[in-house]
Amino acid sequence: MTLLNTTLKWLLERRLPRIEAMKKHPGAVQQKVFDQLIRAGRRTEWGRAHQYQSIQTVADFQQQVPVSSYEELYPYIERVMRGEQKVLWPSPVRWFSKSSGTTNARSKFIPVTPESLDESHFKGGKDMMALYVANNPDTRTFEGKGLSIGGSLHPNPTGTNGVAGDVSAVVMKNLPSWAQAIRTPGIDVALMDDWEAKLERMAEVTSQVNVTSMLGVPTWGLVLIDKILARTGKSNILEVWPNFELFVHGAVNFQPYRDLFRQQIFPSDSVRYQEVYNASEGFFAIQDDLTRVGEMLLMLDYGIFYEFVPAAEADKPFPKALTIDEVELDKNYALVVSTNGGLWRYRVGDTVRFTSLYPHRLKVSGRTKHFINAFGEEVIVENAEAAITRASEATGAVIADYTAGPVYMGNGKNGCHEWVIEFAQDPHDQQQFNQILDETLRQINSDYDAKRYNNYVLKQPRIHVVPRGTFYAWMKQRGKIGGQHKVPRLANSREYLDDILGQFSVGNWS
């Protein structure tokens, strides 16, 4: 074992007592974060407008400050992008995380302050590896390079000082030299503008490197790995990276991809998988126990104050909002954050569900605007992921990508849900896959089941199968190529369905 591997493990293990203390005293930790944020906010224009000087308690905060969407906060963010200081946060701001989101076609720009970089994104990256070491004390991952798939950086679109790019690019550009030394590819390749040219160059570089870990969105990871295999002629990536040990994934639910990675990409029981919840707004959660698949520990000391809004109140400006000590198990909450990046009671757009308390672990259950409820069925992303995973397991299928939406009732015809699915491995019985998907949705969602009863409202789902690479081509056509872009899973309209069905030849076996 190399000296570097031993030294980094020792340094990371020293972070564990702080994490254990956070797990035992979540309310106290969050109260400290809240107090620090309010003190900082008092020195801003936003804080003066919302009378932060008079805020003493969380209840005061919730009464005086409305919950805001990006659109509502944007006039303030735009002023920061134009160079005004102390608008939302007292520290100078010159970095902006660009996120396309999946609920709005317009790009979003999230301020990235020195505090949010150091205390959230960098701290999260170190804790991620500390928790991995705790799960795998004999790890040799630091004997090789960590591969990360980043985005690109561009000048501030307002024309003033500052730089914008997706959060991975912003973080990568600001990494200290020691962290740059243990990652691949070099920053010149990692931040290339042309996404397709970058993937080709990354495949060329990383196929010749001892890669032991990888961080990225599963879908874009697959695209890169396919290019490496095509270049090298190998059958799986472990023939290229024989010492590979850890795949860190986030941004999309990994469950539909799990079999693909375990059976075809990394066909070895020695490869570990760790999930993170890292967004433009901050680093939120890390899988602390690798045996608890899909569950992540909410990191409460990263300069982010969390509120959890019951789904029924998600769109209210002054909703009932719970703190960390008030949440309950197995209930969907819309996530609201106040951050050391200058976001105040900001709707992230995600819904979460707690799977354990003390420590507080959660799953991302969906998006507040990504669901199908055209008939009162209230199908959320978590339902869809569970159904498509069960159907895949039963039929030997492996999912590459998918999206779904409604077929509306009319002209005497019942409605249904319509799915477009790209398989990495076809089911051995497509009709059975279709049936199990529908049956699982009925089992786990009583509203969907009621609408499916005797086909009175909803008929059996209509499913289209598309060739491998269809979703990549569709995203490219929409100008959505890059690590920050994700295929929208569910929509309550036919916007995505009509676009992809209108442009690509599809099969239908419903």
C-alpha cells in the first residue's frame, strides 16, 4: 500500500468523529447553522428588506421570510451577476453554478460563494471519501486516479466579471493542487466546451490511466465507458481499469441502472457503489452505509438550513415547514433550503422521504413538478422507479433510459400512461415486463389503482421501445448534452413525449 493511500486514509478518518456528533445532535447542529446564516444575512440587502435584525428564532424566520422559487429570487440573483455585492450574501460572489433543471427550459444561475465552496461542496467531497473509508478500511482507491465527468465554464452571461458553469466544473476549477493531482483527466480536458469532443478526449486519456474510482451521473458515465470500450476493444471496463474500486453516483435514481453496472460494466463483486445528493444549491447528503441501498445521510453542518414542507403545502409562500427534529418517517416533503450561497427559503424542486431518524437518512422521492397527475393518480418518480425496477428484475431487462407522460381522455376513449423506454438489455418477455410495470404501480399507488379499476379511467400503459442511443440523440437535438442535463422521467403534459415520438422511429408493444 502506497504512502499516499495510507496518509489520505488517515486524514479522512479524522473527519469521522465530527460526523458522528452531527448524527447524534441534529437539532443543535442545525440551530447553530441557522444562527450563523441569520447573522450573515443581516449584512445584506435581502436581510434588511426582510428585517433579519429582528429574527431571533426559526419561527420568526418562517413568519417574516416567504418561501421562494428560482423565478421569485431571480431579480436578486441577476443583480449579483451584474456585479452588485451584499445583495443576498455578504461575501464577494464571482462564480455561478448553471443548471438547466428539469422543470424549466431556461437556465438557472445559482451564486457560489467562497463559503459554499469551502463549507459545502469541498467539505462534502471530503466527507464522501471519509465515509467510504469507514465502510472499506482496506481501500486502495488512492493508489490510482479518480475520474470525474465535469461540465464546462463560460463567462458570466451578463457581460460583467464572473464565471458560470455547471457545479462540477465550478468545483473542479477551484480544487486545491493536491486534489487535482489525484484526479483525471487534467483540467484542460475536463473543462472542454465541446461535450462530444471532450468525451472522445476523455476516453483517449483515461483509457491509459490507472482509474480506481469514478464520480458522475450514471447515464453520462455509460456514454464515456462505451467510448472507451470501443476505443480499446475490451468487453468490459475492468479489462481497462483492473484496479477499479468505487463508482460514486448521483443526480438520477441508480436502481434502474444497478444491474447494468453490476453485470456488464463492472462485473465484479469487489466494485462498490456510493450515492451522493449534490446539487447546484449545495452538497446535501451522502450514503454513509453502503449496505443501505438508496439511503443517504443528510449532512447538517454544511452551512445549509433545511426545512421540510408537506407536499400539500408545497406551493404556498408561507407553508407549514418542519425542521429536522420534527420530520417523520415515510412522508414526502418538498425540500426548502437556506444556504451560505445566499439562497433564502429556496424551493429546491425535489421531494424527499426519510427512511431513518437519528441518524436522519433520506431518499430523493421525486421532483415537485415531475409527476403524472392528469387523472388524479398522483404517480411520482419514486413510484415509476420502483415499478420499472421490479419489471426489469422479473424479466432480465436492463434499463438505459426512459420517460413517461399521459394520454388524455377524449372522444369516448379512456386515458392511459405512455412510456418511451430504451433498454440496454431487452426483457425476455416484453408483454410480461409491461404487465409487471402496471401491476407494481397498482400495488404501490392506491390512486393509480383506483383509476385503473376495470379500465374505467386508465387503460394499461402504452409502451414504446426505442433503439440504443435514442435518448442521447434526443438530448443532443435539444442542446442538452452535458453532465448537468438529465432525461426528465415524468411529466404531467405531453411536451417530452410528443417531441421524442415525433422525431424518432419507435416500436410499440403495448
